[in-house]
Amino acid sequence: MKHVGQCAHASTGHYRRPMRKPVSNTPSRPRAGNASGAGQVRLIGGRWRGSKLAVADAPGLRPTSDRVRETLFNWLQPMLPGARVLDLFAGSGALGLEALSRGAASAVLVERDPALAASVLATTWRLPGGEAAAVVQADALAWLPAQPRASFDLAFVDPPFAAGLHGQVLAALAPLLAERAWLYIESALAENPDMPPGWCVHREGRTREVRYALYRRLPSAGAPADTLDDDPAGANASLHEPRD
């Protein structure tokens, strides 16, 4: 695990809760269930800790491991309360729903596959307070340009590695993120996605197959300094985790 400390401190400011959006072409309340029936993951912290999420047997679907999620959310915990979250390529919804479980105000989960999107929506129906999640069935690259600028304080980007989407997605996503936003990216082990200007690595780590990194948007000139610790409480407990 690598701790990169050169980033300027960041804060999250004020938040607005977006309206809940139904999955496209899903007019009625969906049934909870396992899309394609491959398995499950569990939320690992917060008010929904232990809740099960269906994991479909779908091409390119690769849920973030429990160990990596625990490390990531230790890094993020100081900024999560009240945050507006975007989970692109949501898959099982584990990242966006974990953020809500741990205090985020709202989350938009975007998933192109209709069955996966319906499964995530079914999960939000059964979770108390799940109306804070808006599930959108759409192609991420087609959806991003129509969204308001500076709409999100934190975004998760974990596309299918074989699709080669990081560059296009990051360019389209950057205007949607607030000035002091945070950005989490998973990529193939040998890949280091080119970031738009104004971002730097806050922390990063690797498993045998995946590079995962948390980035911070640098404050603009004249912006007030924030008070977020560069080494949040609890983060060091996961800094030396073994590889998968």
C-alpha cells in the first residue's frame, strides 16, 4: 500500500440531495433477487452493515473486494458525511451503497446493463433509507455530458478493464466534480490512467490484479485551506494489508 502525501488538503463544502430516479423502463417496484444468480457481497460498514448485494454472472463484472473496500472507506470516512456521490459502472452497487451506509447524503448509481440496474434498484427498495440512492440505467459516456456541473463531491470509476474507457470517462466526468472533490479509480495492475489537469494521487494500493487509487482535486488559487487530516483516523490500520 502506498501513501502519497503531496496533495493539498481538501474539504467537501455544502451538499444538495438529487431527486431519486427510477431505472429506465422499470415502471413498477422490482423484486429483490440475484440477477443471473452468481453470488453475493456484503456491505461492510455503517447503518447497512451486513446487508447482502446480488452479484450477477455478467461479463466484466468484478466487484471490489472486501479488503480493498475496507481500506478505501477508511481513507474516505472523514469526508463522507453529507457527500454527494456518483458510482459509475455500478455493477452490484457495492461502492455507492457502502458510501450511503457510512453517511453520504445521496448517491447516483449508473449501470448500463438492465438486469444489473434492476437488481441494484431492488436492493435500494429493501434498505431503510434507500431512497437516498438514485439508480440510472444508462451508458456512462452518453449520460455524463447531460449532467449539471459540480454535482458530486466523490465519484467511483471502475469500468470493465478490457473496454479501455478510463480516458474518455475521466475527461467527461471532470466537469461534474466539485472543486475539492475526491475520485476513486480501479484499473488493471499495469495501467496508470492519465488524469485530467488539477488532480493528484492521495493514496493508492495494489492487489495481484488491480491497481486502486484515490485522487484529490487540487484547490484553485485563493481557495481557503481545509482541515481534513492527511492521515485520517483509522486509515493506518489498513495500510499494510496483504495482497489478495
